[in-house]
Amino acid sequence: MLKVGLTGGIGAGKSEVSRLLVEHGAVLIDADRIAREVVAPGTPGLRAVVDAFGTDVLAPDGSLDRPRLGSIVFADPDRLAVLNSIVHPLVGARSRELEEAAAPDAVVIHDVPLLTENGLSPLYDLVIVVDARPETQLDRLTRLRGMTEEDARARMAAQATREQRRAIADIVIDNDVPLDALRKRVDEVWDDLVRRARGTFAADGATE
């Protein structure tokens, strides 16, 4: 099995790259999706969040009111730490379950937006960074996601710098290119990942 960390700045196009890798046969473990799943209605995670923050963080339908919770935790580092102490272990446990269910020779892509910021690169066999110029990110966030320029710039500034992400990359995928060029680059990367996965699988088998 080859464990790959995939990251990139907001608006860099990481989701498109992960989609193309899945088309090739990669097993995708999406940290953001899992983070939503572990605090869905009826889960122990949601109960723990309510115990810590009160029923004010619930929407009328009983689901988590994410904007309300965000307004609480992002204004108070201590409260954010409390939330992370609840959610991160649940996300980690679920990610491990999904990883263990994958085939021994699988290429497992961990889509982790804050991989750089949280110093998680040692957890993976290699790290792929999807890279784009800040101007490209800003255009995508305002034109495609409907953000104001001020909000988009603030979100970008809250993340690691482009240089910090590239510094931990084993593979960089440039996404300042048309979709056809991106597909070609992902095809090349996939061929490389498959070769690495086969080598890892062979090495693991030799030690058993």
C-alpha cells in the first residue's frame, strides 16, 4: 500500500486532482468529508460537541450549525483546541479504518487541506501538493465560489504559504493550466504512484 498525502491552498484545485486520481483507481480518504460525518446527527461526536459548547451550536433540525460553531471557535484559540480535541481523534480513527479496508497494493490518497499547517507530512509515504499562483486562487474563489475578494484573501492568508507547501512536497502538480494539461500531468503522476505502490507491496511481502 502507498499512503499519499494530498494538499494544496484553497482554490488551488485539489478537489479536481483528487477526482482525477480516483478515476484512475485511487482510494480516496477525504478528511473534510469525514470531519462532517463524525459529527452528523446521532453520532457520539455530535453529542460530545454539544456537551462542550451547548445546544446553541445546533441548527433547528438537530444538525451541527457550522457557521455558529465557527464564530465561537475561531474567535477563541482555547475553544478551538477543545473542538479539535473532540473531532481530530474521531477523524483519525475513521481514516485508519478506511485505510485498513483498502487492498494491500492500493494507492491511498489522503485529501488533507491543512496537512502543511498541522505538520502531518511524516504520516505519509509521500506528499503531493497541488500548486497555483495566488492570482489564480483568488480568481477561482471570487468567480467560481462567489466569495468577496476580502473574504477570499483572508482565507488564503490563514493558510500556509505557497513556499511552505512546496517545501514539504515530494510531487508538485501545477494547476495554473487548462484541464487537458492537468489531466496529462495527473496521468504521469498516477503512473509514478502505481510503480511506487508495487515496490512497497513487493517489499512488504519480502519481509513477511
